[in-house]
Amino acid sequence: MSISTEPDTRPGTSEGGAASLVNACRRIGGFLWLMMKNPLTAIGLVIILLLIVVAMFAPWIATHDPLTQDLANALQAPGAAHWFGTDEFGRDVFSRLVYGSRITLYIVALVSVTVGPIGLMLGVVAGYYGGVVDSILMRITDIFISFPSLVLALAFVAALGPGLEHVVIAITLTAWPPIARLARAETLSLRKADFVSAVKLQGASSLRILVHHIVPLCLPSVIIRITMNMAGIILTAAGLGFLGLGAQPPDPEWGAMISAGRRYMMECWWLVTIPGLAILINSLAFNFLGDGLRDILDPRTE
């Protein structure tokens, strides 16, 4: 009787768990390597990671309290004491920019994790069932798409009232239709596939087909779309903040900082330029990352 000396790599064993962890690390490493091969994607990823780090460690990165007023040092130009200058109340612009990254990431993250499931669910249901269900859901989607997103967001915020949470709700209500349209198109191309017919013959329910077979194949396209939508989310949130409908004073929101600084922009350029550059750079970073994810995840681009 021979005794095997091969390590047990079944999932329930410690060796199997270690092997699964190694394989997962290899896949993640390979994915990151593919992203880093594209210079623009690498730049976008680095900027986004830097934004996350700044938001996480804002209390240690900021040089001043972003809310403390010092009227004696109001409208100071950038210098050693205040790297990005001060605003009309003497508050440090650099510190407010650092803390403003938290608000921006909060809006982007919350909207992204909300619109993804909503748009994906409505899109796959409309595409799979077709008929009356498809007509009703797509007509509702068309109504939302027919209005510019910023105008529709303004209408929702005007109805709900100013505030950060209301901005998130308003942007969510305007950002899901393109994702639903994309998920529907993907589902239409998959519902007549041979593997779906085979699963039906095995007795699988529609819910099981949608959850286990259609949704996973739609996810790459949806993730790409959500990533590229993040730039629009940043711009919409900044636009609402500029109009005074987003985060309320004295919260350091980038759009509100531009709005407050526009009255002094001819003499104090840094009040508008610096938060504007922050919005521009981070929007470009999400676009770069979305392009890179599309090249990696979408086989039709090969």
C-alpha cells in the first residue's frame, strides 16, 4: 500500500486555502501588470490611489484646521505658511482641498455602489424577459435619458433640498439609465445563446439564469461604464456645490470652494484655480482608468 506525499489542495484543507490565495494573488498581480502596461491607465490609477490615501489620512496631511477662520491672514498668496494660500476667511486652501477629497470620494463611492445594482438589475430584466416588461422599463429609462443629467439633478435637489445626502440621491437617479441600457444590450445578445438554452433544458429557473449566468457576463461592461461615469459624477457634484445645492458651508467641497472664490478670482487666482485643477485631474484620472479597464476586460477591443 503506497502512501501519497502530494499536498492536499482540496478547498477544505489548509493547503487548498493557501493554493487558492496564491492563485488569487497571481491573478490580481497579472491584472495590475496589464493595467500598468498602459501609461495613461497607470497614471489614472496612481492619481486615484493618491486621492484615496489623501482622504484616508486627511487629519495628518492637512497643515491647518480647514474650518478655522483667521481674518488677519485672509486672501494670502501661496507661500511657506500656506502652501495654496488662504481664502476670504483666512482658512488654509490646502487643508480644505485635502478634506474636500473626502466629500468627493464619499459622493463617487456611494453613487457608484448604488447605480450599479439598480442599472444592472433593470437592464438584465428588461433584456431577458422582453415584451411588455422591456417596453415599460425602457420607456422609463428614455424619460430619464431625455433630460441632461445636470438639469435633472438640479430638479431633484430643488425638490429634496440642499445637502450632501440629497446630492447623492439626485445623482443616483440620473446616473442609472445608461447602465441599464448597456446591461439590456448585453442581455439581448446572451439570452438566445446555446449555454442559456442548455441551462433551461436542465430546469433552471429564470432567476437562476439571470443571477448565475447573465449577470456575471454583463459585469465587465457595467464596471467599465461605472468607472467612466465617475468623472461625470465628480463634475455633477462640483456643479451642484458651485450652485450652493451640495455640501453646505463651512464644509470644504471643491465646487463650493470655486463658487466662493470666484468673487476674488481676478486678484486671488488660487481660490478658483487650485480646486478647479483638483476636479480636472481627478476626472481625467477616472477616464484614464475606465479606458484601461475597457481595453483589459472587453474582448471586443482586442
